[in-house]
Amino acid sequence: MKPTVSKISKSDLKASIDYHLRCSLCKEPPTKDYRDLFLSTAFSLRDRMAEKILHTEQRYQTSQTKRVYYLSLEFLIGRLMGNNLHNLGMFDVCREFMTEAGIDIEEVREQENDPGLGNGGLGRLAACFLDSMATLDIAGFGYGIHYEYGLFKQEIDNGYQREKPDNWLADLNPWEFKRTDEKCIIPIKGRIEHFQDRDGEYNPMWLDWNFIVGIPFDIPVVGYGGKTVNWLRLYGAGSSADFDIQIFNEGDYFRAVEQKVASETITKMLYPLDTIMSGRELRLVQEYFLVACTLKDIIRRYLKNNENFDRFPDQVAIQMNDTHPSLAVAELMRLLVDEYALPWKHAWEVTQQTLAYTNHTVLAEALEKWPAALLERVIPRHLQIIYEINRQFLEKIAARYPGDVDLLQRMSLIEEGESKLVRMAHLALVGSHSVNGVSSLHTEILKQDNFSDFYALWPERFVNVTNGITQRRWLLEANPRLAGLITDTIGDTWITDLSRLRGLEPYADQTVFMDEFRDIKRANKEDLSKIISDTLWLSINPDSLFDIHIKRIHEYKRQLLKIMHIVHEYLQIVRGEKTPTVAKTFIFAGKAAPGYWVAKQIIKLIHNVGQVINQDKRIQDALKVVFLPDYSVSLAEKIIPAADLSEQISMAGQEASGTGNMKFMLNGALTVGTLDGANVEMLEEAGADNIFIFGLKAEEITDMIKKKNYYPVEYYRLFPEIRRVLDAFRDNTFCPDEQGIFQWIYHRMMNNKDPYFHLPDFFPYIQMQDQIEAEYLDPVNWTKKAVRNVARSGKFSSDRAVSDYNRLIWNKKAPS
Amino acid sequence: MQLKHNNVKDVLIVRPLEKRIDASTAAEFKQNMNEWIDSGNRRIVLNLSEVDFIDSSGLGAIISGFKKIGNEGNIVICVVKESVMSLFRLTRMNRVFDIYTSENEALEALSGKA
């Protein structure tokens, strides 16, 4: 698809940038101030997108198209300038204009803050989906929270992670439109007064609530080609002057300020994923605030063209991105029943037909459960509604499976115990017409394990939609050299149809193409080496194998297994058991949740192992260990194109899908991985010869857990390689100045029974690494495999994923 | 708080002249309503034509008056702006009170009741 935006000339772009320098920034053009250039360019792009938003809206109105609303507590959108330039078809013009003016466009792009409005894959997926919906001309809109502070900035101090606030809004955000005209009032707290209505029927009244003001900020989302511009609406919490004025008038200045601060606190910060524990009231309020603002807005828009709710499910699809927005079930019911007076049965039909639920995790601790007492305090009416939904649901279950009390307890929305808990995943399941996992394996695990009772009841509701990534950001923008080679070779249709990459298959045997492919990888590795050198003052050999493990730090993702392998190789070399044949650079990046002690210790371990290995002259630079701080979307865009080997080594059955794995594949890295998440489908697509799969399968691990026949101590006793690696952690080899700090690893493996199965997978992993090393010594063969990986990555486009959602769940056609 | 009130036969018409009934005015509003009820008013029309916003303490004051009268009379509401009506729907108070579009309609309805 060629860009459909009317071509802009360099002189027009210059005039637009100069205009904004003068009128938006009050600066005299021309300028070489990168910050001013970024802002004035961004404003110029926003002008065009604003017009396109209006045109797109007119089109949607005329065609009465069904709208898709994607609710997510996280949108990891990354920097927008490059993406917007590409999708508007203005990148080349802008680069030429800047080059002629002696300005490096990359320096200008570096001025943009990278909004950290997400923890990782789930938030980035949401951002990729927005790009794909706009590109596919789907009326799809994101709804999220306008966090004042994104995920913390990571700094490293003596190997320890330190968290610093990410005040991404401290500077002007040139992309967003603040829409105070569409602010809304959200009630919260209070109590239920049990009353009777005029007809003597029970009429619960929600009284004594406070309110929060929801203020929308819209960020345009332009699809490739520029035909469609949708938007992402992020709500900030406020206490507007209108609503505070009375308190000020009373002269109670402090109370007024306190109220304002309390309201604004609600959207102050994004919670790091692994610290969201039940009972964190502010997080619950955030989840409620998002769904309440969103549903009010959706209904307001719907009622502009409709008098009742009969067409609501035909006009509106709401996708809940994970369990976090599942209060949408209760809030939509409350709105329909209380505020719009629909009979319960009708409201329930509308709710179920409209909502759909994506599950993103099988980790029990990540499936939210909120104390009923907390819900009663924060949203008492919603708790009432949840109880009523549960009562009606359990009645049906009891009628269908008479006498099965265990089943009732398992499926109930309420977990009985010392204190009652509301199972939010069950609420989402019961209130949706569709539930999907995010890879084939994950969906099967949901069906057979986590949600097996629900699957038995409603098999037709369960579908799989394997995750995807947008090639516009992760290849076109992130890896311009490779994108250029591909376009020169097979044309540019891959930009909107990634399956076209199959056209590269024949070139995996052509020397000229492979040489160019290899040169590009080498150039990307040089770029990354420079970043490492500038950031860490560490010299990297760009000809070494770049072995990369970048993602959130979590035990199940097994950064520790990677480190064990590195230590194993190190010990082999220093003890003379191995002469290195391939120089290797191990690159890590990722953040640990501030309250997750083990994850933070893993970061410290990576640094200490790196410090010892990198300085050990016996190694002669055969091994280097690098930890790049403050992992972000923009850092990932620089690391991934340089990867030779992608580490996707989670404990099988734990990673729902992964999307980093897909980004590496698309950029010509080979994957070493377990049969987990989307790795399974990557194996199917790439072919077994082009991916390095090792380790226990999910069902084998499940079986070992059930039979309780895994004894880590036996592995320690029987395998000297394992023993000496664990002993190295224990005997202070890597912490001479902080004795004993890594002894926890040994205890975690032995006394805590290695809950993430590092030891059974260790041997298969190091064997696979030996094979990888051997294969890397044959660059022609390696490059062939890399090209095949690129050629066969078409399935993993978010365009395919969004099309699947559209066909299988939202059931809508793109407007003509 | 400015409250206009007058009687038409045995019906008391109360019209708040404020744009908001909130924490700063609700207590006074509630006290006035109590006094009128205590002094024998049993049929009350609450005309909200001037009011743009009522917070939960203001809504609570209306409910309090309604409860105080109980079965001995009635409070009806009239001329409610959409911004206030949405708050009535939120609390489900619209299902408890009779709500009329004009003061005359409210008077007529209330006068017709024994």
C-alpha cells in the first residue's frame, strides 16, 4: 500500500515547521536546536493528523461502522515521531529537508520522551494493535490512563537497580489534545441505602459518594498510508476548578487543595506489574476509573445516533486487555440497569454480547482477586451487582450440574474464606461472549487447566488469537537497513502484508543477497556496540555473537538460566577445558519490579558476573557480559536489529505468548527457546532446522509437579557442571567484596525446590548452546537460517492478529 | 443558601436559587426542609430549575426530607436539568421520586393526591 496522504514537499514541510517554531514555541526560525525542531515537527505532523481524524470520523459516521474499543491499563506506545512520519509517508521528505539543513534527523528523534506507560509485552501489544487497526482501516480506539509517572526509570548503582520517577509529562507532549469539553464525573465510595421505589420494589440507592473528574487526552494513531487516523484516549484524574470552587469560597484553602491532590493521585503512577497485590486500593480505583470513564464515553457516543440499546452490540465491541479492566462487566451493567433503566435480563444480554476478554497470563498470582470488603468500600453498588451476577450464574450451574458443590465453589465469582475475594477473571469470563488466549499453547492451557470448568460449560466462547507485532515499527522504523534491502528485493508490499516476506525464501541461497544481509547485521551490531560503549564505557567486538536476553526480569523468564550458562562457559575457559572458538557478547536489559527481591538480585548477579568476566584477562575478550540500563521501547528498537541469537528460555507453560521473540525473528535473529508461548508456533513457521528448541515441555513439567518427582538435589549431586556453577555463586567467586550475597541462589534451587526448573533444563540448554556455537562458525549457513526466519515471520504481524480478532471476536468488516 | 419558597394552597413550593447544592450548602438546605416539615408542610414541590449540580450530600438532604415526611405526605421534584437528572439516575433516586417537567404539572399531581 502506497501512502495515500497527499505528498508534502520539502518547502511545505519547512513552512509548517517554521510556523510552529514561531507560533507554538515563539522561537525565530531557522534553528538547529534539536528540542525545538522535534516539537515543531511534531506539531506539524499533528496538524495533518488532526484533519485526518475529522475526515476519518466523517467516514465512520456515514458508514455507521461498528467501533472497537480496546481497554488496557497499559499502552506502551514508544516514541511517535518516526512511526508517524513513516505512516504519513513523510519520513523521506523530512529526512531530506533536515539533512539539507545540516540536521541529523536521528538526533531530533532522540529528543522525544519515550512514554513508559506499560510494564512490557501486554502494553506494547496494545500499542501494536492500535497501529494495525488504523492501518487496516478498522474503527478501533484505545482507552487507557494518562499516568503522570510511567514505569520508573532504572538506574544502576554498584550493580543494584535504583528506581527513579519517570516524569514523562514534565516536558510538553506535542502529540496529545486535552479534551476538557468531554470530561466526565465518576462517582466513588459511599454506601447503599436499601430503599423501595414508587412501586414498592427493592431500589438500592448509591449515596454519599465522592466524585473524580476524568479528563481525556487524545493521541492520534495514524495507519500506514495515512488514510485512517484513529486515536488513543487516555484519562487523567482531576478535580476541576468548577467542582472545587465552593470549598475555596468557604475559605478552606487546605481542604480544597487536599481534595485536588487526592483526586489527581489516582492517575499519578503506573504500578509495576509484580507489585500489584490484592488490597492495593489505589490500583483498584485506577481500574474502576478507567472503565467508568471509558464506558460513559462509549455510551455518550453511541447515543448520538441511537435512541435505545438494541443496536449496542452491533455498533460497539469492547475488548478487555487482560483481567485489569474486568470491572467493565459490573460498570456496564450498572449503567444499563441503574442509569438507563434496562431490565436486568436485557442489560445482561447487551453486556455479554459487547464485551470480550483476553487473558494474558496463567500465573495464579497475576489473576486478580480483590477483597469484597474493599470493593464494598470503593464501589459498593458494583459489589451488589457482582453478587447478583454470581447468584444468577450459580443458579444456572446448579441446575445444569445438580449436587456438584465443588464445582460451584470453583466457578463462583466469589472465593469464600477468612475474607471473601472477588475473582476478577471469573467476572470477565462470565460477562463476555469471548475469551481468548494469546498463543495456541496458552489457549490450550487455559482450556485444560486454569479455566477448564468454564471451557466445559462454554467451549464456543474460547478462541485463540496469537499475539503479533507491527512490522511498521519493528522493521520499517527500527531496522531501516534491512527494511531497505527487503523492499529492494521483493517490493514494499510487506509493509502492510507481512506474509509477503515469503518472497525472500529464494534469496536465502543467493550469495549477493546473503552478503548484503550479513553486512546489514554487522552494521547494526556496530551501532549497538557504539551505544554500549557510550553508555557503559565497555568495548564490544561487533564480530562476536550477540546473544541477547531482554525483557522484564522475572524468575519464570529465567535470566538465571542464561547466567548459569555464561558462568559455565567462563569456568570451562578459565579451567582450560575449552578453547573459545566463537567470541560472544551476552546482552541483557530489563527492569525488576521494585518489590521483587529475587528479580533485583538477578540484576545484581548479572552485573557482578559481568564485572568478573569482563575484567578477567584469561578470557581475552572471548566473553563479554553487558547489562544496558533502563530498558524501553526505543532501546529495544536499537538492540533487536543487532541480535544474532534471541533468548526465549522461559519455563515451559509460563509465558503466555511473548512478543519480543517475534521482533527478533523478524529482524533475522535465530531463536534459542523452550516450547513455550508463541515459540511453539515460531517453530512451526520457521521449521525445526532454523530454530534451537530445547528443554522440558509444559506437560512434562506439569507431570513432574503433580508426581512430585523432581529432586533438584539429585541434579546437584549427579552433574558436576551444575554443581560447580552453583558453588561459584555460593563461594563468592562473583562477590568478593560483598560476601554471601549470592548464596540465595543455591538455597532457592535446593531448599525451595527450584520452582522454575532451571536444573532439569540446564544440560539440554548448554548442549544446545554448543550446537549454536558450532553453527555460528559457518556464517553462510547461519545467514541462510536467519533469512528463512525473516521470510517465515509473516504470521507474527499484529495485522494478522487484529484481523483474527476482527473475524473471530468483533465480527466486523472494515468500512468500505 | 438562597431558597425561595411559597405556598399554593397546602402545597409548599421550594426553589433553591443556587447553581449547586453541595457540602457547603446541604446542611442548611436540610435544616430548612426539616423546619418546613416540622411546621406542618406535608406536600412539597422541589423546583430544581436553577440547579446545575447536586453532590451526594445535597442528594442526601433531599432523601432525608423524603424520609421525614414518610407516609404522611409527599415530596415531588420538578424542572430538573439533565446534569442533575443524570445524578438522580446514578443514585436511582429517579425511581423513588415523582419528577415532573413543570411546576404546574407537579402542583397538579400533588394537589390531586389525598
